Amino acid sequence: MNFTVLIPARLASTRLPNKPLASIGGVPMVVRVAQRVLSMAPSQPLPRVVVAADSLQIVSACQSHGIEAVLTRDDHPSGSDRLAEACTLLGLADDEIVVNVQGDEPLIDPPLVTAVATLLQQTPQAHMSTAAHAIDSVADFHNPNVVKVVLDAQNMGLYFSRAPIAYPRDTPQQLPQPAPLRHIGIYGYRVGFLRRFPALSQAPIELTESLEQLRALWHGYRIAVHVTQQIPGAGVDTPQDLERVRQLLGH
């Protein structure tokens, strides 16, 4: 199938300044993410991979490593706004599919990217797709920084929350069965919906939970969820995370 991977990259970062350009083995992190996505198995058709940057520094760094990049406005209030502008700059049609891979995920699993795109293509009633995996730790289940998702019978998202859901009323100190699901922050979009999404009013539940995907559910749009057995590598938010990734990648 044909789809486009968009990697939003914003130069400002409070915890890790100039994060997209942080060096991993002499290569900027955002370039590493793009290269990782492009390291699909030979049997897999490669998607188009484009970095949506807010800075000429990022665009230049990508182009010097052979990675396509577009310059978007630097005042977007959210990542989805930046992605929508990138779709317009690239001339993508409303029925095309894009996958949003974050620019601080140099350990992203390439097959997961394809799975999220394929699921959306095969689920015409969905406007978005995302991913999740089983939680195996009671601590993670109760951790508000671990976003949970519950699904319906068609593996569509019913709700996303920082709270432990579905809550095991009779055994609150144990994991419910079947295992609860941790949401993975990767999204597939139909381009037409992505263009509409930033204009939707913010949902009360979105503001309460600080989870943008709840806006889609609140307005009646559906999100298909791919459940993977592969636990993805953690992203890079702090200098400590960056050092850990450098060690994992042998740099």
C-alpha cells in the first residue's frame, strides 16, 4: 500500500534544547527516526517519509542526509496543526493516508508503522488508527503517565485515559483480565480528516485528561486500534533518555 509518514519536528524543547538535532552517532535524532522508518524489510514497499519542521536548521539537517523535509509555521498550537499544513504543502489528496511518527522516537518499530497504516486502509469506518500493547505491571496500570485504552468488539477505541481502565472493582490491586492496554503514541489519519481535525472544538474530556485523541471520539469520529505484541522502545524526552538511546544504538 502507499502511504506517507510525517515526522513533526519542533526546535524548542524545555527538557532537551534543540532535541530534533541532538546527535546520535553524528546523525541528528530526527534523521535517525526517518532512517529507522525507512529500514523496512526488503519485502515491504517503502513509504514516503517527510519531516515537517518549524526551523530551517532542521530542514537543512534533513536534506543534508537525504531526508525529505518541509518548512511549516513556527506558531502551530499542536502537532496535528503542523501535520495538516504539511499535507497541504505536499499536495496530498483527502483520501490518502498519513502516519504520524514522533521525531523523538529513534527506536520506533518499522513494522508497527506499516501496521497502523494498513489497519486504517482496511477499516473504512475509521477516521484514525493507532496502536496499543498489553500492560503486564500493576504499577504501570495505575501510573497516570501511562495512557490506557479500552476497545469495543471491532477493536475500535471506546476511551483513552490516564486512569486505570477497565477498573477491576473486586481486585483493585491486581491486573484485570484480559490484560489492560497501554496506548502507543503513533497515529494514522485520512488526510481529509486530518485537515478538519484542528478546527474541531476542544472536548471537555480532552482538556481534563490532556489527551488530544479524545477530541476525535467526543465529536463522534472513530479510531481503529492495532494491538501489537512488540513493546516499542521508549522515546527521548530528557538528556538521560538521549544517553540511553546512544548506548542502545552503540553510539
